[in-house]
Amino acid sequence: QVQLVESGGGLVQAGGSLRLSCAASGITFSSYGMGWFRQAPGKEREFLAAISRAGSKTYYSDSVKGRFTVSRDNAENTMYLEMTSLKPEDTAIYYCAAHYDGSYIGIRLKTNGDDYTYWGQGTQVTVSS
């Protein structure tokens, strides 16, 4: 059974920082490209960051570039999202997602949520002004 479990969300003041974690089980983690997304009330799901299987390549949306950093520890089957300089508009439920990339020669960084197979249940991040 595949599980992606996010943690680390919470309430933080504007300008503050949070570190989200995404713990994976039931998959060969190092064979999966990973991504972070978020969804605010009344808004569509938004891509934030993607990281390649080995963690050698990353890609960010313009809205978080320079403030958020994605990383992964394949030995621990965990991906992280370090968030700094948080703004009230960062308030949302944050999700991690995985797509199988084991048979692909090369690196793919996917920004479309429809390309991801597995999703976590989400963790709430609230940034107060």
C-alpha cells in the first residue's frame, strides 16, 4: 500500500519559516520524481516545486522561487519543503505527490498535477499577517 504522509504544517506569522516533510512508504522512493503542490480555499491546485529521483535537479514556480527549497533524502524515503519569508497568501493545504520515473533515461520535472500518480492527504499551512 502506497502512502505519502505530509507533516510540519501549522500557524506561522508573516516572514516566518516552516519545514514540511513528506514520508513515503510502499514505493521504491528513489524511482519516483516528487513534487509539492498547494490549494487555497476557492482556488485551483497550484504547482510549487519538483525534484528529480536522485535530487540532482529541482524546479520551482515563480511564486515560490527564492523562498522555498525542495530536497529529498532517499535513504529516509522523505522529501522536504523548506519555506521561508512566508506571506499570508501562502496559506493553503500543502500536498506532496509522486510519479514513477524508474524506467526513464534522463530527468523529468513535472509541473502538472495530472502527471502524478500518488498523493498525500495534505497539511495545513496558515500564515498570519
